[in-house]
Amino acid sequence: MTVVKAKDLIKDYGLNGSTVHALRGITLEFQSGEFAAIAGPSGSGKSTFLHLAGCLDTLTGGTLSVGGQDVANLSKKQLALLRRNSLGFIFQAYNLIPVLTVMENIAFPLTLLGVGKTEIRDRVLQALQEVGLEGMEKRRPKEMSGGQQQRVAIARALVKRPALILADEPTANLDSKIGREILEIMVKLNKNAGTTFLFSTHDPLVMDYARRIVYIRDGQIEKDQVK
Amino acid sequence: MNFASLFELKRMAFRSLARHKAKTILTCAAIMVSVAVYIFMDSWIAGMERESRRNIINYELGAAKLQTKMYFAKKDEMPAYETFQDWETYRDILDESGYHAAPRYVFSGTLYSATGSAPILFNAVDPTAEKRMMAYTGYVELGRFIREGEFAVALGAMTAEKLKAGIPTRPAAPELEEILASELLSAADGDFIRSCYEASETKAAGENLAEGGELRFILKRNLPTGDFDRLWGLMDAIGRNDVRISTVIDLKALPDSIRWDKWVGELWPELTGWEQALLGKLYELDEEEQLYFFTGGGEDEKAAALEAMIRAGFSGAIRHTNQVIDVKVVGMVNSPDPANNFNVGYLPLDILQDEAGMMLEGQVTELLIRDKKMGAADMTSPLENPKTIRAALERGLARRSQTLPSELDVFFWMDYMEDYLGYEAMESGSSRIFSYLLFFLAFFGISNTMLLAILERTKEIGMMRALGMTTGQLYFTFMIEAGLLGILGAALGVLLGCLINIPMVKYGIDFSGMLEELGGNIGYRVAGNFRGAWKLSTIIGSIPVAAVISSLMAFFPIRGAAKKEITSSLRFE
Amino acid sequence: MQKKITVIWALLLSLFGWGALCAQTPRAEELLRRVDQNEVYQTIEYEGEMIIEYQSRRYVKTFHAWVRGNSDSFMEFTNPEDRFTRYLKRSGRLFFYSPDTEEVIPISGHLLKESLMGSDLSLEDTVNNESLESRFNAAIAGEEVFNGRPAYVLDLNAKNRGESYPRQRLWIDRENYDLLHYELFALSGVKAKEWTLIRSEVFGARRFPVESEMRDLLRRDSRTIFIMRNVILDQPIADSIFTTRNLER
């Protein structure tokens, strides 16, 4: 099943009065179960592509379908619902809510989905187990190391079993040992649960683990490499 | 979005408040102060309003009045000529229907004492009826209330004091000396009078004297009743209580002749068509004398013509006769309603019937009406609706095969108090502006707090939106947060306001000195002690109101956050 | 009709010289007519001065006055404390202008009876210009010497209810018919005011009181000397004087 399907994808945005052509016609597909990375130097357009695939931004031209829906025709609210139902995000800076406990942070997407309280609890505990943080549900983010926080973020992304998890430089803030642990978890999830992962990165470690790497330069695909 | 998710978002709002303690406390304190001040001022105003209204009803007007429609139309001029007869019948009917009724003839005049004069509003009353329904009669502080058949007046205490009538309560040394110098007093009398006073506190008096001020004496308030009576008797004996009322008797009378220029200039243009026709019939022009002469007409026609002239405001139809009435001051009224204590006098109605009085011949200007079940602490009852009273009157008259004359009607106390009610509205309005200003500042604080909170959490907001939070949920979360801030502050404010209010309601603040300086006229009908009143609606209402206002104050900062691109929110540092 | 008959009767009686029969002691009505002839005017313009002595204090008020008939009058005070204070009586309606508030205030008829600027006179006293004869029944009560002048004493009783002072007593000079003194009584019979002539002046065929003293007997230790200067009698006065515009000028 095709999770992301982009055709002649164009994204321009204004910056200080001039127009930046971030993506200049990208045609790309990702299938369910992939563990793929978009790579390229800063300003290559890899993050822009990830944001478009994550329905966080609107495209300028071409077509893009995410989870089978053509995103160009969706309203802001419909986009929010699409993200809520089908997508998971992992950010470079973890972006946990500091006032909430680990349990509550992971529960947040389920709360938005309106899942019942007991079910939330069960699913959160399971997600915690999957990322190896059993027993830490009552902690606050600031009481944890960076790696632990990123694991919480992964649990938050996978707890609703999305069709696609988008990870924007997930290891950039971690040292290589911890980064490797994080990636191992994600690989395991991909293998065991079939969760689809799409990274944007320039970390060789991530590229090591990725089974497919799409190189982007100046808004265009340079190379699409499948290992 | 179901309830569970709302609940979860609310929890987040709570936690956020807890995280930003200093800011939360500061904002809460601002709201607390503004709410407390508002509650305090509102209680104060409510107390003054309630007391004023109660006083007006129980000390001044009764709940309603039977009066001629013409008097009511011209009430600001106090048209003493707008009288009516047969009030005894109306009183009896009202009595049968469960109402007290008290007749009054109200007129203005000047009261001359041995030392000065003052303009006075005189109420000629039936002392028995008055005692039954008007509470001021229980506040004759010194002396006694008037009795039927005596040429006597009970005066507002402040005015009596000013005119040096009755017993002086705070005489300056020379005033007391003057009294004691009277040849009509024996040495024993003099000693007795001295014994009734004590010098005002030595220290204060000394200071006053040093500044060239006067030594004052204060009447002892704990004397036996007999002593007060004796004191009053001595004041009587030296002539201190002999006063003269100078006034004008206004009579409505159809003029025998009207000068041509007045007829043309003053009367004719003010008349309606049929009134012109009527007067044209009753009067005839004598061209040589330049006068319109009355040529005769039926009683009904004469009455209608007079009515027309009064309605047209024609001065020639009202004759003024100077009158001087000698009376004795028998009492000093000092009631909780200052309107009774300044420039007001009460006379027996029955002494004013003939040439020695006001030529009333059974006429009164009004009949005050009050539900018998209502007491001095009560406002009005449903029975005191003017329509209900009128219906009762009409039923009673029908039983006697009579009808209510068309010129009479029943008016509610509020109809007479436009000035006061206007003042009340203005006063409460202006007092509230101050608290609104405080409110505004406090809630501006909320807006600012929320703006900072939202700015600080830009990245968090970006993440939550990325995770599928809709704009609606975003508004909900942060408005709840602001609302909680409002509720918390308001709850504390209510607590503080109520704590301040307890003594305000229980004891009040004494302003009687200031009141005296202002001649008793502060608009509110409250004498001396100003007390607050619990106003439950404000106390309960301020919390949700504060919550709603706070939430609304968060609206604009949230809108700013909602308009931001998610990607740029996420990049925000 | 009645009025006409009275006029005719009066003409007939004077034709028959009925009045001459009683030449020695004039009839009370005749005396009253003489007083009216001296004192009632069509118009008057004068500069007035009131010297008020009240409880051992003395105030002087000066003003300029115009009066027309019995319904129109205009007064403007000129002494420094009260400068530009103005009163207008127009068609029986009274207006007051205070320079402090710069407002024209209509006043109810009662003020006509009240003290004018703290004096013993009421506004009514200064503009009273109605014939006594038409309003009172008169009777001679006797003869007295008043202030060194032989005088008739006349008692007046109002013909109608509603007269301002229903009872008055007048002292009239036997020789020149000057009104020397009068007393005004309230309805109850209490004497309210006393007026005494100080000086009168001759204007054509009439003698007009230009200086007098008024005492309001209700006020303790109070009297007011009223002086009229530059008196102009019975000359037309412009309508523009008796306007509210003139008040606010």
C-alpha cells in the first residue's frame, strides 16, 4: 500500500521579500512498512518534503497524497484530523509537554482521538514497554535524559499505531551510542509491528539503519537508493 | 472531541498555571483586588440604595399617594392649590381594604425664629394617622410629636438647631450664656440647665479656644425623661420655641376680569380648541377698558374653565394671599432619613382649616398610602401597586354608590422620586467606573500573562497542532487556562471583599459630621451611618464573570498563535 | 355689564355734585382714588438704591429698574457684589439671571413674595402698581397726626378672596394726600409689613414717593430704605427691555 505519493511536488515560500524554491518537482512514493530516510545537506529541501508529507505545510504545485488522501483539497481542520488519525511525529528536540507526566505525554494523541481512559492506560503502558521505559510513566520529562525523552517521544508517536511516523533528525541531539539505541527501537518497531518510518536526516548513523535513502539537493532528487 | 479529551486539556491548563507560579500569583492578586474592591463598592452602593429607598417609603412618602393628576403633573412646583376633598371617605375605604392612609397638606414657607429664618417644607398632617404609618414619628429626638388642635410644629432637628429653637444639643458657650441670661429663669432653673450639659472634651475644647474657636457644650443624653421635659419647658418659657410661619395661600379662582394683553399674550395661545371656545363663551371684551370680563356660566363650565387656565399655566387663575401663622416648636425630628431632619416641619392639619391657617376647609393635597402589614424596615408589598390600590378604592366607592373623581389618581412612590432615582443611577454609575477601571487593568494583566504564556509555549503549541490538535481545541485549552486564572483571582477577591464587608454591613461608617456640613443633602436618603448590604448576585456573579472576561482576554493572544504556521512554530526558539 | 352700570352711576352722581355735599370729610373711596392717582403709573424707569439694615449690619444695593403696567418689569443690579444680577417679570412670569451661573432660571410665583436680595421688600413690593380702589373696600377709621402731619387713617378690606394682603391700614396726608404710612396684614390678622414715606416729589399733577422705608416685621431688627433717583414716569419703554434676551445680554 502506498503511504505517501508525491508527483511533481513544488514548494515555494517567501523569505525576506524573495521567493525560495524549496522543492522543484519531486516525484516519490513510499510504501507501507518502509524504513526510509531523506538525506541531504541543510537547505536541500529534505525537511520541507518531510513537513509536506506530514501535512504540516501546504504545497505550491504538483500533487501529494498521504494515506490515500489528496492533501491539496483538504481544509486546515481536515489536515489536523488527518495528522491526528494517521500520522506520528518524532522531533529533533523531543517536544514533550513539560507540565505533563510521561504517561500524560504519551496519552496526549489518544486524548485528542477521544480514546477511553482505561484503554489509554493500557496502550500507553504497552508503548512504554516497546520503547523500554517500563515503570517510568509517572516521571516528568525534565527528570529524564535526552535519550529517555526521545524514547517517550517515540512512544507518543507510535501509541496510536499510525500509518506513518515522520522523524525529523531524531538523533541530532543525542550521542551516537544513545542514537543507536533509539534507532534500534525504531527498527524493532518497524520489523515487529510493521510501522512505516520516514526520516529526514544527514546523520550517517540513520542512513546506516535506513533500508532506502533518497538524496535531495536543491529541491530535486539526486539519488534514490534502496539497500 | 469528547468529554474525556476536554478534561485532559483542562488538566493541562491547570498544570500550566502551577508551572508559572509567580506570574499566576501576580495576576491572581490583581484580579483579587479588583474583585474585592468591586464587591466592596457594590455592597456600599447597594446598602445606600436599599436604605434610601426604604427610608423614602417609610419616612417620607409612604408606598403610594392619592393625589390630583394636575398636582402630579406639576409636582415640581408643589402646587398647593391642587387639593381635593372627601379624603375621609377614601381613608375609610382604604382602611377597610387593609391600607393605612394619612392625609397631608403640603406647602412651603419661611420659618422665623427669634434669631433667624429658614425655608421650610411644611407637612400638615393628621398626627394619629401619621403615627400609625410613618416611621419618622418615632424619631422625635427631643420634645414630642405634634397633637391635634394645637398651633404647634415638629421641626427637623438640624434646622431647629440652626434656628435656635427647641433644646440646643451642641450650643456654643455664648448661646448657652444667652439662654441662662434670660430674666424668666430662676437661679435654680439656671443651675438645672447647666447640669444638663457638659463641656466638650477638655483637650479639644482647649485647642479650639487657643485657635480662637468656641467652647461647645454637649447635651447629656442619659438624663431621665423628666429632665428633658423640664428642659423643654424652660426653653418654652424663655420664648425660644415661639416661631412664625410666613407663607402664601394659593387659591385657584376664576378671575373676574383679565387684562387684554394677558389674555392675548399669556392665556389664549396655551389653550386647546375647545378650551378657547369655552373661555370665549364665558368672557367678554370691554374694548374701552381693555379688559375681558367674566359674564357668568354654569358651575361645570366655571370648573372646566378654571381647570383649563391652570393647565395652561395661566398665573391669573392662582391668587396668592400672604399668611403668617404663629406656632410653638414642640419637637425635634431626627430620623434615619435626613430629608426629615433638615428644613422640614410637621403641623397638625386641623389647625389650618380657616383664616387663621391655610383656609383649607377640608382640602388636602395628598393621601399617603401603605399596606398595613408593612413595617418600617420593609420595602413595598404587591398590594401597594397603584393599580391594586386604585381598584380597592373604586370597589369601596362603588359599595357606597360613588365613583372616584376623574381628577384623582393613585401614584407610586417611585413616580415622585425621579430626581432621587436619577441621582441613584448616576452615583452608582460613577462609583462603578472606578471599579471597572480596576477590572480593566486586572484583566489587561491576564491578557498580558496569557500573551507571554503563549509566546513561551510556541514550540509546544506547534507540536500539539502537529499531533492533530485543532484550532478549536487550542482556543479551548488556553481560554480554560485564562478562565481558571480569573476564577482563582475572583474567588480570592470574593473572600477578601466579604471579609471587608462584614464590618461594613454590621457597623457601617459614621459620616454624620460630614452630612451636617453638607446640609443633609447628599442625594442618598441616609443619615450619618452609611452601611453596606450583602448583594448575593454580585458575590456569586463575580466569579463566572471574571472567568468569562479572563477567557475572552486570552482570545487575541491565542488567535496570534493559531495563525502562525505550524512549521514556524516548531522552529521557534 | 355690571361694571358699565357702575360707571354710569358714578357719572350721574358727579353731575349732581353729590361729592360736594361731603366736602368736609372726603369719602374713603375718594381718598383711595387720590392715592391711586398719585402712585399708579403706566410706566416707570428709575435708578434705585436699597439700604438694608439687618441685625446691626448694613448693605447697600443699587439697581436700574423699568416697569410697565402691572405685568412687566426688569431690574438689573449695579452694586459690585451683585452686578449683572437681573430679574425679569414678563406677562406675570418671573425669571432670574445670575451672572455666576450665567443661566436664566424661571421662578414660581412664590418668589414674588420672598425677600428681594435680602431686603425687607419683596419683588412684588417693588413692582406693585395696581389701583387700591378697585380691589379694596375702604373705611375711614379716624384722624391722627403722623410724623407731624395731620392724616386720615383708612382701613382697607379686600373685596375678593386671594388678595395678597387682605387687610391694610393707610395714613393719608390731609393736605396733599401723600400716602404717609401703611401697614399690611396677613390673612390671620398678623401685621406683616410696615411702610413709611420719607420724601415725595412732584411730577406734573401728581406727588410720587421717591424715598421710603419698609420693615418686614417677621425679620428681627430689620429695615430697608428705598430710594428712587432719576425717575421717569409714563414714558414709553421699548419692548426689547422686557425680554429674556435682555436678561442674558
